[in-house]
Amino acid sequence: HTPGAVPIAVGMVFLPRTNFAGQERCRSILETEILKFGYQIYGWRQVPINVDVIGEKANATRPEIEQIMIAGNPGISAEKFETDLYIIRRLIEAAVMNEHIPDFYICSLSCRSLIYKGMFLAEQLTDFYPDLLDERFVSRFAIYHQRYSTNTFPTWRLAQPFRMLAHNGEINTLSGNVNWMKSHETRMESDVFGRHLDALKPVIEAGASDSSALDNVYELLVRAGRNAPHVKSLLIPDAWSYKPTMPEKLRDLYAYSNCVMEPWDGPAAIAATDGNWVIAGMDRNGLRPMRYTLMESGLLYVGSESGMVHVSESQIVEKGRLGPGQMIGVDLEAGLLYHDAELKESLADAHPYGEWGKNLTQLDSLNETGVAAPDYTGDELRRRQVAAGYTMEEIELLLQPMVEDAKEATGSMGDDTPLAVLSEQYRGMHHFFRQSFSQVTNPPIDSLREYRVMSLKTRLGNLGNVLDQNESQMRLLQLESPILSNGEFAALRDYLGDKAVEINCTFSPDRGELALRRAMYRIQRQAEDAVRGGAVHLVLTDKAVGPDSVAIPMILATGGVHSHLVQESLRTFTSLNVQSAECLDVQYFAVLIGVGATTVNAYLAQETIADRHRRGLFGTLDLNECVQRYKSAVDQGLLKIMSKMGISIISSYRGAYKFEAVGLSRWLVAAYFPGMASRISGIGLSGIRLKLLELHKQAFGTTALSLPVGGLYRYRANGETHAFQGPQIHMLQSAVANDSFALFRKYGEAIRQSPPVNLRDLMEFAPKGEAVPLEEVESITRIRRRLVSPGISLGALSPEAHETLSIAMNRIGAKSDSGEGGEDPVRYKPRANGDNASSAIKQVASGRFGVTAEYLNNCREIEIKIAQGAKPGEGGQLPGIKVSGMIARLRHSTEGVTLISPPPHHDIYSIEDLAQLIYDLKQINPEAKVCVKLVAQSGIGTIAAGVAKANADVILISGNSGGTGASPQSSIKYAGLPWEMGLSEVHQVLTLNRLRHRVVLRTDG
């Protein structure tokens, strides 16, 4: 058949292979929707494939692959045809979903592109699809992506490329982006889509991967009228906040982008097309490689590696690489190549962004308001502190250093206190949330050295229609930080006037068992009614706490309101400003913003600062400086927590739920923090209410007032339980010193009688019948081989202690771990008495301190430390005072200079990079096994599967309670999960993927 002079569209369709009735129904739906739009169908084509080249699993899940050919109408433009095809496809997808037909997917439906993809290796593509070897197949461009997938259950539909882009990387802010997109959908209006706009919702398909979700939004914005380069700058913008040398018009462009859409943040190298443009671009940090080669013929190659395509060097006109945030693109219609500066200049000139930016109100003047006069003193202050759960320990160990040093308080050792759900003491709600972090597949960011890519800029107000391109989208307020002092919050409240509605977040203590649930319902409804009534700003406050009112935890209130407004598609209409008494440390701020808060005012913490300032506890600092130092400490702490997850921008972190709830009931998490990981259920609203009432009684039911002493950070009588308590440690030391087994058994019994601290304390051995004869049990010698002393660096320990550990472990046939920082070569040779002081395991950390070929060749195992239990997502730190001459010599550094390892390994940004390092280490020492150290978190099973595929011999799952020489307190207390959770997940995932036999699993913590 020879088509006429009309454009032709082709649909590449995956159909359910074994469901013949479903196949036919899908074809019928496709044809019906196409004909409804007035287009003619040429017919269907069975795509030739060669199933012999793919694996068993891929073949078992293989869809039926067919193409449908469609004729465009005479005179129709390609843009109009593409838009109609986009709407048709979304209508088809909705119709098929409504009929619950599985395994249906449209790879592409376009007059400009045709997608061939599947589950096979790179070299199998043309073997599987013979079409691609047909010389009659001609195209102006081609986008190809081979994906090294750690996806536990890969599927054909999630193979790349997607309909507009191929993405190498990981979107760290996916959950937040999905929630915000759901809210944006309500505001969407476009003449391009007309009455079919509702058919495009939800924009992000159910079950989409991060790359697929990004493609969904990318496609929508292109079809609405933006070109491919503009959409890239909107979704994956360059870092601009701290680039004073950036041209002003580019800053105006990115300021506009920041008002329109939350960045999709994370490592990203993308290749994308809208049919008119083909572009390639990088994320703001440049965490994926992207190189280009331009030939004399005008052919442009862009990809992750040099030499992907064999070309003659003599024919190369230009070659180079893209830097962070950069793009390169080709205007296919004009046949012009645009480098980064040219491309961005053309985008910046497309609209008067500078003029539009005059609508954006900068609220920097709030910083000039000074400090508000204290509202509470004496007994009133003390009662509110008790009601908020404050302790003397928190004020002394957290708040005081934040003011004195203008940075978050640091600690050492590990965390030996119970999980919040196991504690017998009152624990604030932020204790139930564990911070997420990046490891291997997406690196953490160094918030200190890479501060230029980080931003706390916060927008407030009624966000506009993301499909528009006009000045109304910048009619917003902007702050440099979401953290507000009492004076700034009062000034903001006055500025907002009637546009803000205040919601009381307290409940009556005598309203019965359902009082808290009813209060949450009231708050959600008041928020919804206020927004529907035109409120542009909501203020959630617990300042009404008193003898007859109990404060609702502001994390609960904020999460409840945010999730409800998202569910009702109202979140983008308003800002969510939180005024909290309970908020004191960095973790609380992070959780509040992570569950949706726009700004936060920790008013009682600042009242406490004012009280201590009146008592002269801050020396010569004036009160305003004290408050600003506190704010600065919180800002830096927020950046640190964001950077652990590889997130650079606060607007992308807001509402992203980058925590795992541990010990909150599943109903509570589903209701108020939907989408957040939660595997250990626990306390619900009824239990929280009882704890709040007890705290309220302590605050307002007595006349003698004093703050509880605490005990979370240090063991104190009548304080929090600790796994290692003074009497028990003394008993252990005495048992060892006196070689007393009886005393050791007494010590063991004391441990067993202690309240539960860890998840394993809740478990008991289940006998499987008759006891095995002792002679059949594995020998003591073999059991000892499984024991390893954790990695502790020379420097964190004295040389004598470090050597003693190595000698002891070698004597009993176990292994010691050197930790990061190297080891004295003198220890590599056995001593005259037969002792061996060389660590059996040599660690390779991100700073590579002390790592030499000699070091790596004097061990039985090499451990790559990706993360550390006490501070995952951060690098090691050795204070200068500990850097002696010997330490400096071993670490190839200078005596007395503080040594800090970067958070990521700068040669590991993906599983492929890890596989390369493992290969290199095995070349240096072929006899040594290679271990990869990870920290337990939700999703670690997927990462471990990739590590196993990268040919690691051992995977170490470190628990959250591990020790450290120095770390922020929020990391020690709130980052990572118990190893029990990580180990069980890794074992299950490796077993399901038939990888368990390839690795040894080890744990510490």
C-alpha cells in the first residue's frame, strides 16, 4: 500500500500474549478511539521478532508486539496530529484500565517517533527486532538506552526509552514530585487540550518508575506548548541560586522555573526529543557522564561513554563533555546545533522573564524585624516546655551548642537507646521517623563543599497553572529559608493579613478516647474549607495549649493537612505555615518539611533561648545573634539531611516523605503520611493521645515544676533505658579481669532481664524438636571464623587499642577490620611470638586515606565502605587534634589538620561504577574477597541485588546503632534502620532473584 500525501502515525503496542480475548478487546478500544477523532486506520502489523535470543524470564513475560498504522487528515499540521495522538493514547489507556485488562502498554503512538524496546541485552536488540536491520528504516535521529537495572522485578513496559526521553539516573524526590503533580492537575487549563483535559489525568501512570514518571510529565509539558529544551530546564534545572557569574537573564529564567514547578532532583543524564528538537542534558550536580562527538558529516553522537560508536578520528570536528546542568541540542527542522550557552540564551530570550520576575515578592525585609519580645517567662514558660516534652538534656546538649557554635550539636559512639515504640519514656513524634539516605545507586551530596548547588529558597502562595507561560505564575512570595524566627513569623503574619487563616491544633483533654481523631478531622476540614474559600496561606499553630487544651503533635497535624489537601487536589492553592512548641532539634524541622510544611517557626525553642540569654548563659552574644545562630544551625542541618538523600533543593524535599516510619500504626501512616514506607507497626492515635494526656498532666496538673532530666543522649538514673548501662559494663569488665565465668553469666542474665531495646529483643528461639547432639554442632573454631570486629579507624582508636583488637581476633581465628585510614606497614609482618597485628580486612572508604597497593595486598578481604551505621550519607571525620605525626604519615596528610572524607565515593555513582571498583580491587589482590558495606534502610534489598550482580563476595548490612568518632546528633539518633530489618529484606530479595548463593551476608551494629 502506498500512502497518500498525508502524515502517517505508527503505534507500537504491547498486548497480553496469552489472553486472546483481552488482545481483541484492546485492538477494538484502540480502533474506536482513533476513529472517534476522525482518523483513518491503515491496519495492524505483526512485528517480526526472534524469541530465541532472549532469556527464559524475559520470554515468559513477553507481550504480543504489534503495530497499528494511522493516516493523518489532509492539511493537518504535525503538531496538531501529535497532540491528538497524545489525547487518543490517554483515552485508550483509561478505557483499557477500566476493563481491568493487564499487560497492555503503548510504547509509542506518534507521527514523529517509533519505539522498539524490551528485556534483553544491548547486543540482542537488532537480533530480536529484525526491523532495525532493514535498510528502508531511515530516521533523522535515534535515542538508545541500555539500562543496568537493579529493579527486582523488571518488566517490558519499564524498559527504556520511554515516549520522549531516556534517563540514566535516579529521581530522589519522586514521591514528592508525584504528590505535587497530583495537586497541579486541578489547576491545569489549556486551549491545546480543550475538553479533553480531564482525560490526561492522572498525568503520572500508576506503577510508573521514576524515569517513566518523569517522561509522563515531560510529555505533558511538551504537548501543552513548550519545546524539549525548555521542559528540561523546567524539570531538571541548572543550579543558579549561588552563581553570581550567571547572566542575569538566565537567573530570571530559572527564577521563573522555580515558581512553576518543583525540580525533579537526583542524578540524571537524559536524551529527549519532541520531534522538532533532540537534546541531551545533565542534572545540576553532573552525577552522570555525558559526552559528545560531532562529525564532518554533521552527525552528532551523544552518550555516556567515549567510543560508543567507532568513528574515524580524522572525521571528528569537535568532541567534549557536558558539565553539571548543561545541555546540547539539535533543531531538526533548521538543522542547527546548539551548545549549552546558545541553547539557554534562546530559552531566556523567549519571554520577558525579568519583567515577569517583578511579580515575585522577596521577603528578605523580614530579617530586619529583629527579635520579638518574649511571650513566656517563669512558670508559664516551664509549663509549656514540659507540655512540649522538653528535657534539660535536650536544652543543654542540643540547643546550647546550636546557639554557641551556630551548627548542629555533634556526638560520638552510637545509639544504644530503644526504638521510640519500645521506650517507656515520652518520645516526641519525630523519634518515630528514620531518615532515608543515598548509597551506591545515587550518591549523597557534600553539603559543605557543594553548597553552590544547594538551596533553601522557599516560595509561598497560590501556585499557578503549570501549563501556562505568563507573568501570573510568578505572583508569589519568596524566602531564603523556610525557618523563621518569632519576629519574622509575626512580621509575615502581619504582611499576609486576611489572606492567611489560622487553625488551632489542640484538643480538649476531657473529650474521650476519640478526641484526637476528631480534632484531626476538624483540622483537615477547616483547612479544606479555608482553601476553598480563597485562603492563600494556612497557619497551623499549637500556641493555644493550656490547662484545658492539649497540643497535637505538629508533625501529625501537618502531615494530616498536607495529605488531605493533596488528596483533594488543593495543595498548590496555599502555603502551609507551622508554628510549633515541640520543634527544637534539626530532625523535627526536617520531618515537618518532609511531610509538607512550607515554613516553620519553633517559637518555644526561641523563647527558651531568650530565657537562657536573660540568665547570661550565652556570654556576650546579644539575643538577636543567638536566634540567628540557632536558625543558621537548623539551616545547615536541613542541608545536611537533604544532601544525604542526594537532594539539593528544599522545594523538591518538601512533601517527599523521605523517611521510614518505625513503630507507628499502619492505619495512621496510611491516613496521614500516605506513601511513606512503614514495615513495623505500633502506636496509633489512641496510644498517642494517652501519652499526650500524661505529659499534659505533668505540665498543668502540678504546682511544683521542673524539667525532666532526660537520658536519651547519656545514661541517667530514672531516664531512658540504655543497652550499655554502668553497672552492667562494670560487671563485664570485672568478669574479664578476673576470668570469672560465673560473673559473666550474671552479666548475661542482667542483659536478658533489661527492658527491650532492639527488635531482636522481642524474638525468642523456636525449638525445632529434639536437641542436636553437641558433637554435631559446628565447632568453636569454625564459629569463630564468622566473627568480625567492626571497622574502627586508627585515629578513632589509639594505635595500642587498634593493634590489640587485630592481634586478639587473629589469635582466635576471627577477623579484624582496619577501618578507614590505613595501617602501619610494620604490622604486616608476624611478630617473634607468633602474633599477627595485621587486620584481616582492609577498608576502602570515600577519602581513600592510607589506601596503597601494599595495604590492599596484606589482607584476606577488602571492604568498600559505602555507608556507616552511625551516619549514613556522610563521610568519616577525624579531628585535627587526633591527627598525630604517625596518623598523618599513614594517611598521607599533614599533622594537626582535620581530615574529612566526602559523603560519596567520587568514582561510584552507579552500580556499574561499583562493579568497576570491585574488578579493579580484585586485580590488585586476586586472593582477597571483596565486601561492600551498606546501611539498613527501606529498599536496601534492591541495592543489594545490584551489589551481588556487581560481583561482590560479601555484603555487610550495618545497623543504625553503630558507633562513630564524631557525627551530628540527628544522624546518630535518626538515620538508618535496625540491621534486623535490613538483613531480612536483603535475604528475601536475593533469594527471590536467585542471587543468595553468590554472596555471604554479614551484619554489624
